[in-house]
Amino acid sequence: MFLRVPLFYWVVFFLYPLLAIVGLSFLSEGQLDFTAFQRIISRAYYRERLLFTFGQAALSTLLTLLLALPAAQVMATYDFRGKTVLLALATLPFVLPTVVVAAAFKALLGDLGLVNRWLMHVLPLTEHPLPFERSLALILVTHVFYNYAIALHILSGYWRTQSMRVEEAARSLGCSPWRLWLQVRLPLLRPALFSAAALIFVFCFTSFGVVLLLGDVQHATLEVAIYRQVNIDLPTAAALSLTQSGLLFLLVWLHSRWSQADLHTPALQSSTSRTRPPQNTLEKIWLRTHVAIATVLVGAPLLALGWRSLSHAAGPLTPEHYINLTQIHQGSLLFVSPLTTIANSLRFALITTCFAVILGTMAAYWLAQRRKKRRRFPHLQHALFMMPLTTSAVTLGFGFTVVFASASTPEWFRALRGSVILIPILHTLVAFPFVLRCVYPALKAIAPSLREAAATLGAAPAQRWFRLELPLLSHGLFIGAIFAFVLSLGEFGASIFVIRPQQPTLPIAIFRLLSQPQPANFGMALALSVILLAICAAAFASLNLLRNSAPGEIRW
Amino acid sequence: MNAQLPAPFFQASGIVLHYGETVALQGSECSLERGQILCLLGPSGCGKTSLLRVIAGLERPAAGQLTLQGQNLLPVPTHQRGIGLMFQDFALFPHLNVAENVRFGLKMADLTRREQEKRTAEALTQVGMSAFAKRDVAHLSGGEKQRVALARSLAPQPKLLLLDEPLGSLDANTREQLVVEIRHLIHAAGLAAIYVTHDRGEAFAIADQIAVMNAGKILQTDEPARLYRAPRSPFVARFFGQENILAVLTQEGDRARTELGTFKVRGQPNHLLIHTDGVETSLIPSNRAIAGLIRSSTYRGNHYELRSVHHDTVVKHALAAHHTRAPQVGETVYIRIDPACVIPLADDG
């Protein structure tokens, strides 16, 4: 009974808001009502949003794969100095909060960005020459930055399982380098390409923070449209959200089908390690080009972010933006000093981590117990718990808005609105499945004989848990806790719907500051982004320390 | 049971255990004294591990009684029974090193740190693993793991030690060496132990008493030599490699008639066992010998194992190899049966 708490949590905070969205989309004063959907279909604006959402996702996916495909070949084929560092660096974007990434690209290519300021200084000009801000190009580049690492990992990982012999055989049969790509490499890679493409498409399809910060009214995805509709027309927003969720569900389903069908077909295993140093000048140039692209793509925005947070454009370095963070500015969009938002975020993240660790562990035990008793639908509950992960953050946050706005909502739920734990509750929806994912395999791996051995050695049930199970789960728990912490720190899409103005989190503060054109606000936003980035990077670095130590178990 | 006798050190009686629909134990009984090693021997799936788990408190029997030093064990939870259990897969804790594994039970007993360290060191010395104290258990060989597991279960000085096929996962050479060591260690510690195995060679080497189990029941408990010499039922006889089991056709007084002749017996047995060791074999005819034709001949090193047909009955017997030529299939062979090796058998369970 006790272990069912995660299920109740899931029903109350995930299912109920989701059903509230469905209700709001189809019902008006208790009657079936399709006007919200009719509005969506009839208005050109919404049709354009749908097209834009698909279009930008498709373009982002295509660009990412075009860049990542040769890089994956380089990673899977060659040995070179700094490869490990480069791979680690390329993974970094994946764990960065969306607002930090958006801020980094504004710092690099925006109107106030490093490149524009530098060109103005050198040429010299009075206006910024590159009109990237609020353009599709900036959104696309940012998406490429985000998903490059995912594509690289999936493709080069799959590539390594392919036998070198096949390529050698093709070459011995007279295959030229171009035909080798077209007739051997690409066909062999097709399953991995499909899987990576589907995954990247899903991520770009649900892109919210990046598009909200870098786009405008014309450059807005469905998610941004939902956000903009909330204060204007709630039923339309609900219908949009439902449409978006339906499409997303379809995409996720397609992705899981593709990746299951093809990625697991046994590839030809290479007998020896296939990486080698580049052998001739051409290979060296090819290798260096892609190392340079990867380094610039990942490094430039982050360096620009750091540099611009410490400078006024092209001037000398100054800590002014960081000093500004300690003050409450007159007429500021934030009601508090920006530093307070760091404290808010850390507090929310810590509470989220506690919630997620407790709920995730309980869910893992509950699932393990049901499995042992051979209950029906062993995978169903698991899949249910994972659903918040495949639901867009905007839908999660919007669901709460709808519930709060509904007259039939129970009083205790409404009371959450002013509560400190509202944000952690929302973040936990996404964070606890992560903990579950980390803890459940570790729990299943504990052989029953270990518990029995501890019992026969005199350990009481509580001692068995503390001295045996907890140490064996600790690895997974720690990884899950770090994930929960970082997820909560960077969470933006759901929080923005329910956050109280006087208690902004770091990402919300960055968003508000970035939305203002004044250079002072811009500088503070960048400084806050650097701080958020540093906290996230430090949390993930702690995982790397752990990876090689300790016996046991979870490798990730 | 005679009320005058003192109660045995450990006793299990009438143990019944179900796993869902399957009956794992149906009224198993066994007992042993302090300092004795009892071996539960039987084919796999006969319920010997289940009986061990009931004794350890890891399974709750549907019926039966368990007493240790006169105390009823059934209501006592596993961790308070003071019964050590050594698992077939060793169940070493992967997050602890060798010494920490051995120390686990001592910690649970709330001994002082000094006492814990002393007894851990002693236990490791006993099994010859002192040099491995700080080693990660994942890096041990099978034999080493087995020693650590033994040290771990010995260290808290349990009243009763249970060993569940402790050599099952080791290779034959390591097994032969360790079985002698285990017997020595258990006796040196003055422990009562129950040892589960399906290997009769292992059982002979280690046990003071062997209980042969089949289908959830203990069929016969005896000293190893008596069990081998005088099994009481066809199952036990066959389990120890005996094949010459004859049905009793008719019985008049103490004379029982079988296909192979009439033998003097005690009681009213349904079957007679002609023990292989009691069949004298010769290729030369002699007085009162029964002639037969050899059906198969297998060279076994110091003897030929023969199966020959006498009066429509197949008899298994041995011909010492050192003073004869190889017997041929189809050849005539002569056997004489030692009346002392004709053993009456009751029906199985």
C-alpha cells in the first residue's frame, strides 16, 4: 500500500491535469464542443505554427545529421589526441538548460552578441551588421548545437559495431570513396540514422525555450503558441496542447518502433578495434576539419557566453555584470535580486531531488514486488511512470494552469498554487522517472540469496536494508539524484506556467532579463547563465568521478 | 520416540512445504547431534534445498516442527535463529571486500570492534585466506570465493551450519580437495552441520550420517557405510549404484524365492537386493555357480563391469581385471552369490 504512493502521485499530478486539458478542449459547460478545434483549423496563424513546427524540426534534423554523419565516421575510425576531451565536450550541450543555450547563442550571434560587436568595432559600424536575432537561422543553429552530440553518439556507436572488413572488401572490389559512402556506409547505417533522426525530430518538435527566446511571433512553434494563448483563450490553448501531445505521441511511437526493429539486429561484429591514426594527408585534413567543426560548434557559443558575461562588447574584461546581480534594480522585471533566484533554484532543486529519490525508489520497489508476484501487465506500470518523460514540459505546466483555473478543482489542489512545493512537485514529475530508471535495474540485480545470506548472518530487516540494499543501490540513487537535481535546476517549459512572480527560478530570471533589450539586463542574463552552467557542469562532473570508482554497478 | 532419551540437539519432524500447487516437502524428518555432519543426499528437485531453507527460516512450512537445543525454532525469524547458511552461489556481498564480508555477521552480533577484528582474522586464517583480506570479492576464483563464504558463515559461530551444495559450482579437483578441508574445519569447530549435495562421493567423504531424500521425503538415514551396505528400499539401493533388485515371488517361512533362486531372509520383503559386492564372478565353471551369458562388458580400470543374463534376469557384477583376460560379450560367465550380501528391501516410501 505504502509503495503505491508514486502511483497516486502520478494519477493526481500527471493524469488529472492531462485529463483536465482534454476536458477543456472538448467540453464547454458540460456539453461536447468542438469550437476550439474549429478555431485551430480555420485560422491561418495556427496552420502556419503547425507547418513551422514541422519545418524547423525537419530542417534542424537534416542539418544536424549532415554535420554529425562525417564526424561520426571520424570518431569511429580514427585515433587522435584529445578525442576523449572532444567527445566529453560534445556531450555537454545535451545536459545544458535551454535558457543557457539560448543565452549563449545570443551572446555569440545576437544583436548584442560578440560577433556583431566585434564587426561593429572593426569595420567600424553604428548598427549591428548580422541580423540573426529572431531569425530561423539562429533557431536552427541552436538546435544543431543541442542535438549534434546525440547524433554523434548514436551514429558513431553503431558504426563501431560494423565490421571494417566490409569496407575493405568494397574497396578491394574497386569502390571509390564516394561510392563507399553511398553504397556501403549509408545503407549499413540506415537503422542508426533513422533512430537518430526520429529522436532529434522529437526534441526539435517540442523545442520551447530556445524558440521562445530566439524566435518571435512569426518564428513560433506550437508550444510557444500554447504559451502565448494561455492568458488570451484557455480552451484554444488546450486544444493546441492536445493536438501537440497527439502528434508527439505518434512521433515517439514511430521512434520506438524504428529503434526496436532495426538497432537490435545483430550487426557484424568487428574482431579487432577498428580505430587507427589517420594514414595520409587527405585523411588528416578530413579529420582536422571535423574536429574543428565540432570544437567551434560547441566551444564558440560557450566561450562567447563566458566572454560576454565579463565584458561590454569589445571592451576590457569587467566583473560588472556579476556585481549587478547582487542588487535589486529599479523597474526591474525581477521583484528580487538576481542572486536570490539562485537560492530559489537551489532550494527547489534540492526539494525536487528529495521527492524524486523517495518516489523513484518507492516506485522501483513497487515494480520489483509486482514482478516477483507475477502480476499482470508487468511493463504497463513501468511505461506509465515513464510517460511524463515523453510528454512535453509545456503540456505538464499547462495542465497545472488548467487545473488551477477550473472551478471543479478540489480546494487542497488549488492551495498548492501559493505553496513552495508547487515547483518541486512539477519538476518531480519529470525527475522521478529518471531516478526509477537508475534504481530499478540495480534493485533487480540484487540476488535474493544476498538478502537471505544477510538474514542468516543475523541482520534484521532494517539492517538488511541499510547495510546491504542501500549500499548496492547507492550508485544508482546517486546518479538519479544528480539527474533530478540538474533537471530541476534547468527546467523552464513547465515552470514558466506556474511560477509565482516573486519567486523566480534561475532559468525564469534569465528568460525575463533576456526578453529586455537593455545591455545591462543582457549582461546580467549572461552572468546568471554562466552560474547556472557552472552548477550543472559541476553536478555532472561529480558523476564522472564516480564512474570509475566503487564496486558495482551502474554504468551509463 | 522413547521419552527416556534426551532430545536430539537438532530435530526436524513432519515438515510439509508447498510452493503454490507443488509439494516440495511431505513430512520430512531428520535430527542430529552436536559435532555431527548430516548429509542430505538426493537427486535434484527432491526437496533437500527446500528443507534447508525451512530450517534457516527462509521458507515457512505448512506443518511440522523444528527444535534446536529443545527450543521451538518456527516462530523465530531467520536473523535470530543463530543458524549459518552457506549458499551454492556463495552470495558474497559485492560492495564489501573479503574481510568485510567475513565481518558482517560479527557486526550484526554487536561484538566489540576488537573482537570483530580478532574473529575475522581467525576465520580467514582457518580457511587460508588471510592474504586476501583486502581483496575485492569480484576478483576471487571459485575456490577462493567458497573459502570466504565458509569463513563468513563460520565466523559468528552458529549453533548449526547449513551448507547448500557448497561445492556445486567448482571443478572436480578443487571439489575433492575442499570437501576434506570442510569436514576438518566443521569438526574442529565442534559444529553441527547439515550438508546438501546430490553427489554420493561427496556425501561419503563428508558425512557422519547421510539422509537420502526423494520426492520431498527422507527415505533412510544412516552412517555412510551402513547405507551403502544395507539400503532399505529399491530407490536408496539404486541411488548408490545397485542394480540387482529381484522381486520376491513367493515366501515360505524365512525362505524367499526369486528368479535367481531361493534365499534366507528376515521379515517379509517385497524385493531382495543382491549387492554387487556379494557376487563372485568367474569365467570357469564351479560348484553351485549359476551360469549366464555376458550381455555387456565395460573396462573400469581395476575391474570389468559385467551385465549378464541368468535365468532371464540381468545381473550386474564385477570381474577383477588383474588376473584375467578381457571377457567377451556372448561368452558364458559363472556367478556365486554370498548369502550375507542378500539384503531385504521394503517398498519405496
